[in-house]
Amino acid sequence: NAGVTQTPKFQVLKTGQSMTLQCAQDMNHNSMYWYRQDPGMGLRLIYYSASEGTTDKGEVPNGYNVSRLNKREFSLRLESAAPSQTSVYFCASSVQGEISLHFGNGTRLTVT
Amino acid sequence: GNSVTQMEGPVTLSEEAFLTINCTYTATGYPSLFWYVQYPGEGLQLLLKATKADDKGSNKGFEATYRKETTSFHLEKGSVQVSDSAVYFCALSSGGSNYKLTFGKGTLLTVNP
């Protein structure tokens, strides 16, 4: 009964390093999303995947890439981390056409 | 574009007090409206939703009514508990084939015993 699982929970990077945030869901959902949460900014959509094999940019895609590896997994990659990418990252999923999202517990990323 | 404005916090209440968190929105068409709650150290959870005008969403003693005439979706609870302490987010859906949510900035609620 895991729902949406994100790894790692915490990460510290130096400027210029790369890393991939992993997300997997076991609810057989078609659609998956990556958001970032910053103080006073709410949640902003980075990328989403409406269904397996498709990905689209959200509100703040610059500096990120995504891969929808299969129906369960949707990863977010930072190729060259910047301090402005210090944030809490949330993955979410939903049934395609269903408007309620199920969120993971987040990854807290600090870029120094 | 779509936007959500909710009252800034933090909001601090005593147990059993009445809660209102205001939320207004700007959107084209007829969006669906949501309240999500985030407990410390966790992801967001759907609290309630309303999909058309005059609908009332309710859950765990919380209520919100979709008011198209005032473009509002205020969250209310008659008697808060310490366990309600969390960050509350108002959100709307953009509709269409890809249901992407637009979130407000969040309101931190602290309930003291």
C-alpha cells in the first residue's frame, strides 16, 4: 500500500553536479507529475506525463529533464544543479482524466 | 492564465475555535476547485473538492462551497483540533485533457491546546 514513493528523501549537491530524483507509483495511474515547493510560492509544475510515452513542460521546466521510464516510474534529472534549484520536490500521480492527485512525501534538495 | 489567491498565514487558533481560510481564483471556463492539506514532513493530501458551481465539498469536518459569482472557495471548520495543524493549499484544475493543478501559496494553520 505504498502509493507514490520518492527517493532520495534528502540530498545535498554542489553547484554543477547532476542527479536524478526517482519516483514510482503502484496505483496503476496513467498520469504523473513533478512539482517544486518553495516558501511563499506554493507548488509549481515542472513537468508532467499525461500517459506512458508522453512528457510535457509545465510552468518552470528550465534546468530539468524528465523520463517516463514505464507506467510506474517518472524520473526528474538535474544536469547541472544551481542554487536556485534548492527546493522540495514532489512527485504526484493520477488516473488519466481524474483531477485528484496523489503525492509522494517529497525530496528535499539543497544546492550549495 | 489561471491563478489562485489565498489568505496569507500563519493562522493561529485555540482548540475548538472556528476556522476560515479564504481562497479566490481567476480562471477561464469552469474549473474544478480543491483544498489540499500538508502535514509536517509529508506530501499533500486531497482534503475536499467541488467540480461545479454551488457544489459543497466536505471531509473530516471541513467544508468549502464553490461560489462562481464571487469566484471563491473558502475553507471552513466549526471546531478545530490540534491535529488540524498543517499547511492548507487551495487549487484549481485547468481542465482539458491534461488535468494540471494551479496552487495557491499555502496557509499555515497552528492550533494550540
